[in-house]
Amino acid sequence: MSRTRVAVAGAGTIGRAHIGAAQRSGTVSLSAIVDPSPEAQVTAAAAGVPLYRSLSELLERDPPDGIVLATPNVLHLSQALACIAARLPILLEKPIASTVGDGQAIVHAAEQARARVLIGHHRAHSPIMAAARRVVDSGALGRLVAVTGTAMFLKPDHYFTDAPWRREPGAGPILLNMIHEVHNLRMLCGEIVAVQAIRSHAVRGFPVEDTVVINLRFAGGALGSFLLSDTAASPKSWEQTSQENKAYPTYDDEDCYVVAGTRGSLGVPTMRLRTYPRAEDRSWWKPFEVGMVDVVREDPIQRQMEHFGAVARGEVAPLVSARDGLANLRVTEAIVAAAQSGSTIELH
């Protein structure tokens, strides 16, 4: 089978991760890089592929079988619409767009054209999340009651001095990090229908938040709480517990989610499962049956690239559709609004 030719637009940090995944793939080949920056010339030369300064130049001179759009969020709308018009399958990095309105425009265009659009929520391709969903779907936990989650980590000072825009409204951990957690929580517990939030910037004093407490209500009736901070010296985040991204030190005894039902609970990503053995004999005075869910830990970005190749070839439907990406952005925007207003934001 000939490999599916995939170009990558955007040679920043996440773009380089996609470039590496395409180079390591057994089913996809890297055909080109699109980026006007001088630094991209070095990246393209090292990869041994042509460099184009614009998306229009690529589409005119060497259209690939599929394209990864790992470009700044403000470009997502115009570039996604151009690729949809060219009938080019897209892996569009999260968030789907800068605003819900722009996301709606992408969803409408994609559905009207029956375009193949995969949104780059790479954790959806994690074997850990797949195993956790199987446990929830099996009914082993009973009816879902609650979920607790944490994403507490410490971003160093140079993270903000290197890119001062990260200090300003439009950045902050809600918009930069929480959208990952939203998708994971939706996968595990269903649709989020209401949010509350309290935010603080007491540690750094930037205009944007550094710590947020979030409450969630799911369509099935379960409730959730989430603690988010990028100034907390803690290992309780997906990157530091999942063992999937080798750039981070990991702590295999920590969970960042606990999903609880009427019969048991599951810690993720340790995959510790605690259930009552007899449904008719459940009580906090009774011991749990304790076990571990077997899981293979693999790089979800690599798995996402293999999946995108299959999407581009028309073999499978996107695991994360444009409508899914829009739902994640809608919840994230609602959290921002709840934190600003102090009120409950209902989602419909």
C-alpha cells in the first residue's frame, strides 16, 4: 500500500510533533511543510521535504492527500474553509477555532461539503482513555454519580517572558489547557450541560487567571468538580501521570481523574478499579474488591496520525469530529463566562 501523503502547516511546537509523527508512521509520509518563518526552513531541510510559504502555494503546486493545520488559532477559520473548498482532508489542531462563531462556520462548511475533518484532541486517541471508557460503558461502576479532576502543574517564569501574550486575556489555563480536560470529561461522563467557576490570579497577578475551581453538571445527572492551576507545584496533571509524553517526568501512583458510580470508582490514569462485589450489599462499612485495568501506554499523537491517514483515505470516520471540537470550545467559553460573572452558565 502506498503511503498517504500528508503536509503539515505550522512548524511550531505542536507542528513539529505532527511532523515527527508523520515521519515515524508506517502508513503516512510527510510531503511538505507550510510556514513563512525563517525557522521553518531549518525544519523542512532537516525533514528533507519542500517548504511552502503559504497554504495557497501548497494547494496550487503540490496538493497532498491530507493536511495538518497546526497554525495559530486565528487562522483556523480561513485555512479550514480553504481546505474544505479544495476537498482536502484536514487534521485541525484544537481548538477548532478562536470563537464559537468561527467554529460553527467550520462545522457548517464541513457538513455541507461532507468533508473529512478530524479535530486534534489527541487524548481521544489515548489507550488509557479508551480503557476508561470501556469500564464506564460496561456498567461496572453502576450509574455515574460524580467525577473529580485536577490539572495542577507549574509553568516556569520563562513560559510567560518568552511569549508575553500568555499573560493577557485570551490566554490563561482555561483557554490554553482546560479544553483538553473538557474533552476527556465528555468522553467519560457524557455531555456537560451547566458550569460554574471561580478564578484567581493571586499568585502571579497577571490580568489572566492562574487558578480556577470549576463545577460541572452532566446530562445524565452526574456532577463534577475540577481544580485547574498553572502555578501549583503538583504532579496531578495528565502530562505528569499518564506516562504518554516523555518530555515530562511522570508519577505512576497519581490520578488526575476519579470517576465514581453507585457501585464503584475508577482512578485515571493509574486505572485502579474499586467495586462492591455484590450489588445488593453496598455500604461504606463493606470492603471494595480492588483491581487494576490492563492498559497499553502509547503515544496518542502517533496514534492520531495513523488514524488521520485512515480518515484521509476514507476508511474510517473521524474519532473527533468538527462538531465534537465545537462542543469542547463551547464548554470552555462557558467556563470563562462563568468565572467572569460568578453565575451558573447553562449550555443547550
